[in-house]
Amino acid sequence: MIYLFIKQYYKSIIIGLLIIWLSLSGSKSLVPGRMLNIPYVDKLGHFSMYAFFSAMLLLDSCRWHSSRHLRYIILLIPLFFGALMELMQMAFTTSRKAEILDLLANVGGVAAGIVLTHITLKILAGFRSSPPDHS
């Protein structure tokens, strides 16, 4: 069972591990905007990573033979994961701090990932269902 879960969700797991590393690493050089002195550019990183994370979780769970309701429960994972990462930054790092704006960027990214994935799946379904034009 664990093997099947890992096989199904390995891309989501890799993204989660990447988020853990980025969230808990002490290197300020990971954020290029800090070198350029662009305020709040790290929020774009939070937004992007959690959009990608939630999109991948949704795509991974679509291939899993589960109910649609369960797929949306699975999408609670990145929300709780984002809150946990903020708490871990506060507790375990000295160079990073928990910020409510980071958490809001995470939540916004999750919502955007869900919406963009649904739009993409509908567009792809339209391409698959339309007959080829042989004129």
C-alpha cells in the first residue's frame, strides 16, 4: 500500500521535500530578489511553489481511483503543510521567520493551483473530445 502511494504521488512528494528544504534552509542567497532588493519577492516564490504543489497533488489524485470528494480532502495537505512550514521556520531556524504574508501567499498559491489545473483539464478534455479536422 505504501509503495503504491509513493508510486502514485512521487512527484508531489518531491515537491514537498523541495519546499521543506527551501523553507528551512538558512541561505539568503536562495532568493534572487534579495540580491536585487525587491521587496516581497519571496511571496511570489511561496505562491508559485504552493500553486505547483497543489496542482501536482490534484493531478496525481486524478489518476488514483478515488472519489472526487477524497481528491479535495487531499488538497488540504498543502494548506496544513504551509502552516507547518511557517511554524517550523519560527521554531527551528534563526535566519528565517514565520510571516502571516507567507502563509497568505501559500493559501493563494493553493487556490490558484486548483483553478489553473481545472482550467487546464477542461481545455485538454475539449481537445480530446473534438474530432480531428481532415479538410
